[in-house]
Amino acid sequence: MASLHHSNRGSRSNTCTRTHCVAALALVVSTVLITRTFDHYMGSCSSFHLNSLSNADIRSGPDEVLGFSRYSSSKNRSNFKVYVYDEHEIGELRLLLYGRDGKISADNCAKGQWGTQVKLHRMFLQSAVRTRRKEEADFFFVPSYVKCVRMMGGLNDKEINETYVKVLSQMPYFRLSGGRNHIFVFPSGAGAHLFKSWATYINRSIILTPEGDRTDKRDSSAFNTWKDIIIPGNVEDGMTFQKPKLVDPLPLSKRKYLANYLGRAQGKAGRLQLIDLAKRFPDKMECPELKFSGPDKLGRTEYFQHLRNAKFCLAPRGESSWTLRFYESFFVECVPVLLSDQVELPFQDVVDYTQISIKWPSSRIGIQLLDYLESIPDKAIEEMISKGRRVRCIFVYASESESCSAFNGILRELEKKVRQFHQSAETFWLHNGSIVNRDLLLFSKWSSPLPFP
């Protein structure tokens, strides 16, 4: 009986083992199949192939990738206030607006790629966030058309520098915060370097500029990612507001060129390479000689007519890393191709630029670039253009009432910078909350001008 019992246990044990073996084998086979399938899928997604980059199937819907519904629905700006300095409040401020002779016109300065300095001033004056009481302001806007004034001979570099210092010395609230809550607009590639002593006086202030890098000609960039705000360049009103527009986009099938570059050489390596590339492949790329004076001067309408005649608009760096051509491209509906390695782009919290543009290494400008662009199917190009059409409103300096505009994007960025408390090396406070200077003089009794330490 014992022997029989032992035999039965052995038989059951063998049967169980065979069953386990079969099950284990099945599990191994299924695991291998699943793993291979997963590896194949992941490999096709993660491998870098130029052709796969143009595959429209890997792109999500525009609302998801652009985060635009989230941006457009954010309209409440009542939780912070901006004080705008008046031109009559500080005598020297008028010099930064109209020049030494007072003859520079704000309307003239509002035109062209540096018009943001005027447009933003006017928008803050009309904005719901504006306050006329300094004591309740979270931010202080310092108006200046200094780039335009300089270009039109209204002030030279030395005069600009001296004038800024005099203006700042008459702003007690600037001294109260060390300038941290004061906003300055510098609309060109020079950025804050237009004010030669910026590093001494406004290195803690908020700079609004399209330029995020100026290290090519300076020891350091005036742009600081953590405090400053990149803004779009000022696109011609005739392409953003005017109806009808200066020119309308062409259907993709009607465009003559694969790519174009509209700009001067300026002795820059990347631009010279593009001009040479256009000469070698005139059937694929257009690079007309631009004349800005004389009988053959290229007008704004003609400029945009050229720009719209290609599928891709090439945007290399020039004197600095930012380029207005990048923003203009969206309004003629060609895909912008950035050829500027250090460029900074605005509103990255709501715009995914990989879905509406291409950034290509400036060290690889040549036939490889044209081959890559030529490999992208029209379907993928159309999709990028469509998404760009949806997001381009954020590059337009429209009124605050528009749910989508550059100004609302700037307000949104400022909202993140609101502070409950400001201090500087010149401010001290007492047990009752009084703010005093190092001579224990109450802030309310500080009088201008305040000499800098």
C-alpha cells in the first residue's frame, strides 16, 4: 500500500511537471513575440531617419501639440497691475521717445521690424491691467523708442546712455525694487546693448526683446531666460491686419520653388552659403538680389510675393540670432526653416515649434538641406502649414480684446513674474513695515534725482 501510495505521488508529480513545462514554453514563445513586436514599434518611432521626420502620421492634432485651447481661454488679467511712466513725468524720457529735437514721429517708429517699441507702449496705455497709481502697481513700464530714435539720428550712443541713467535716477520705485519690476523694450538684434550701461543699471529688470543671444559681438548676452521675455518681431501690418492683405498665399502646387532666401549677405557665412546654393540650383531655390534704394528698390508687396513662391522659407541668422523672416513666413504660409543655432523663440509654454517649423544645423547648409526638404511629402507640408495658420495669431500685435495675440502672450508671461514683495540693496524695512533707505529716510520722502551708489 505504501509502495502504491508512493508510486501514485510520483505519477502525479511527473504529470504536473510536464504541464508546467508546456505552459512555460507557451509563455516564453508569447513573450518573445510580444517583445519583438514592441521593439519593432519603438524602433520605428525612435530611429532618426530624415524621411521619417516628414511623416505626417507621427504628428498629433494641433490643439494637443500647440496647447492652444489652453492659451486662448486664459483672459483674466485683473490680478496684476502695470504703471506706465508718462512722457511728461520725467523730462528726459521724451528724448528716448522723440530725440533731442523732438522731431521723431511715433507713427513712423511704429512701422518696420522694430515697431514693437511703439505698439507695446500704446497697448499698455489702453490695457485693462494699467493703473495710474504707482503704489498699487506690480510692474512699471518704461516707454522708449530708442532703436528708432537712434536709426533716425535723434540720439547717438553716448546720448542714449546718458539719458537712460538720468531717467532711472528720477524713478524712486525703480530704486525700491532694484529695477526688478520695471519693464523695458529693446526690439532689435542689439537687445539691451542699445543702452551701453545696461549691465550696471538694468541687469535685474524685465527685458522684452526678440533677441535671445548676442554673444557673437559681446562678451555676454543681455538676455536672461529666468527674468526676460522673448517677443515676436513686428510683421508688416499689411500682412496681419489689412484686408485685403498685401498678398495672399499660393496653393502649394502653384509655387515655383522648393525653398527661398530673401535677404542680404552681410558677410555672414550662412547667408553666403545660401546665396551660393541658389546659384547652383536655380530651379530649386530662389535668392533674388535685394535692393533697398534706387529705381529697382524692392517694395513690401514684391517682397512678400517672392516669399510666398516657395514651400520652405529659409531663415538664417544675420547680425544676431533672431530673424523677422521666421515670423513673416507664417503669413505667406510657407514652412520656416531656422538656420540659426542660438535662436530663442517666444511663448514656448503654448507653442510646440516642431509642429510648425524646421530647425536645421547652420553647419550643414548645402545640398543635404535641399535633399531633405525635397524628401518631405506635400501632405506633411500642408499639415505644418495648417497648424501654423492656427497659431500665427500669437505673433500679431493685436489689441488685448483678442483672445490670441502677442500682447496677451506677453501679459501671460508677466503674470508668472508677479511678486508679493520687492527689495534691493538700497531698501530696508522696520518692524511696522515701513520701507527706509540706509539713512532711515522713509520711502515716501525719497526725492529725485537719486544719485546711484
